[in-house]
Amino acid sequence: MTTTGPQVRPAIANIPAYVPGRPPAPRPGVTTYKLSSNENPNPPLPGVLAAAVEAAAAMNRYPDMGCTALYAALSERLDVPTTDLAAGTGSVAVLYHLLQAFCETGDEVVYAWRSFEAYPIAVAVTGAASVQVPLTADARHDLDAMAAAVTDRTKVVIVCTPNNPTGPSVGQAELEAFIAKVPSHVVVVVDEAYREFVRIDDRTDAVDLYRRYPNVVAMRTFAKAYGLAGFRVGYVAAAEPIAKAVRACALPFGVSSVAQAAAVASLAHEAELLERVDGIVTERGRVVEALRSQGFDVPDAQGNFVWLGLGDRTVEFAAAAEQAGVMVRPFAGEGARVSIGEPAGNDVLLEVTAKFTH
């Protein structure tokens, strides 16, 4: 008699593992830098840290499941009703909830590739199929091809701008033209995780677009520009029926009290935080200029990272960087994403790239 154990759904059994950026291993005599996770290298602002510490004193109590203070602060900041907001443990969790609300087996989700590696995982959990549309030669979204990839099975389209891990950003006019081509019953998620780092004239504003297109969802996070990667707070602004569906799929008490307090304090200290973002953008410009002067073809970098399309030499480059004390995020056979970190760490990176034959 053959005995079989519990059977995992095929869609789950075949899900690719998410690969986080590795931290550097401590090495005697070598200063190491983690440039593999697109983290904000600046320490917390004193006011934000104080708010988090104060909230931690009540850790024996459940957090506010309704995220009342956070929604009120976001409502004031974005000029949107609180009913149009849904928060979760990072924007990736909010995306999971949204896909669970709208997708099931037999449905399709369209997005560019390569893009954020959590997308295929989040789609597979629902049983839906990923439709990955290749980027253009200059590492940008091919919005015409994405629009053409929409079928009667498509439930959600995701636009990551700036695109993680390659860097280029979509402009507002081209994004709006794309939205006009997508059927109104298809949800268009605009992932703006790195929006604050964008420095193009026609920067996207998905919050503005959701006000005019009921199927558009603006997805943002406190992890990057606001420096709360360790607390996990993301949110969407969307038409009330969509936001309500996302909240319905969210885990109860998902966003901790400490995370909510830190996010609210971050909005109160936004001007100071965005000054720090300006500093990261300036440093990004220095790194990009240096890499291009070394002969690297770096795509337009609009996030807090740069992309080196090294192809088959990617793993070799990552090993050389690690040997020098810098951890990068390699995508074997394609390229390496390198976060903009402390200037000293960026200098070590540039020493590695200067010696790396390309």
C-alpha cells in the first residue's frame, strides 16, 4: 500500500524562491558594504526613531488594525479619502493582497521582464499565469508590447517605474497613453517604490492618475526614500472598491504599531528625509558618470541603484566585488544591480569596476 502525504498545490510547488540581497560576511581588516538590497544608507532621523521607540513601549497591545493614524496622515499628504487607502507589510505584501483579490487559476498578469523578482512569485501564489514582456534594448518598459499582450484573460498589469533592477523610469505622458489602451476592467498597478529618486521632467504620479482612471492603482512604500525597510510599510491609493478588496485580503494586524508610528513620523519629517534623498541622487550621478567613463553602458538610473548588464560575466563580477568587500545583487547571466550606498562603499565599487575587464 502506497502512502502519500499532503499534496501542495502545483502552483505553489513550482514557485521560484525570492533571493534577497546578501549581507557581507565580517572580514578582519576589511571594511564591508552592503550594496545588494536598495536600502537607504542613512540612519533613522531622531524624530522618527523616537516615535518608534515610544510605540515599542506598548508592544504588549495589538496594533490598530484599521491603521487609523497612518491613513489620516496619508490622506492629508496625498489629498485622497481614507477609504481609498490600503496598507500592508511593505508594498510587496499589498501587491500580494491585490492579486489575491483579483486573480485565480486561468487568469493572466502582464508585466515587464526583467523587473521586480517578487512579481512572478506573487502571481504564482494565486494560480494565475505570468505574461512577461521583454524590456527594450535600453532596459526600459516596452509599453506598446505590454498593451498588445493584454488578452481577455488579463486581470492585472504591473508597471514598475523606475524599473527594479534596471533603473529607467516611465514618463507620465507615455504611461497615460498606455493606460488608455488597457481595457477598463483590467487593474493597472503602478509600482512607484522608488518614485522619490526620479529626476526626469515628466515624472509619473500614479496618485494623480488613479483619480482619473478608476482601474489605476498607485503603489508606494516607506522602505526606500523614507528609510523604513526594516519596519515594512507599504500602501496603495486606489478607487474605493479596489482598496476595500485589498484590505479584505490583508492579514489582521499586519502593520505593527511601531511601523505605523514610524511611518506617520516620517511623513511629519518628510522635508528632512527628502533632503537625504537629494544627497543619494547626487551620489548616484557621481557613480553613473564614473561607470560610464570606465566604459560601462549604464541604463538611465532613476532609482537608488545602478544596473550593470554584464551577461555571462555577472557572477564573476559579483565575486570580485565581494572579495573587495562590496556585496552586489547578481542576476546570473543577465547583470548586477548595485545600490547607491555610503560614498566610501561606492568608491570601493568603482575601484572594482575600474579593474574589471568589460
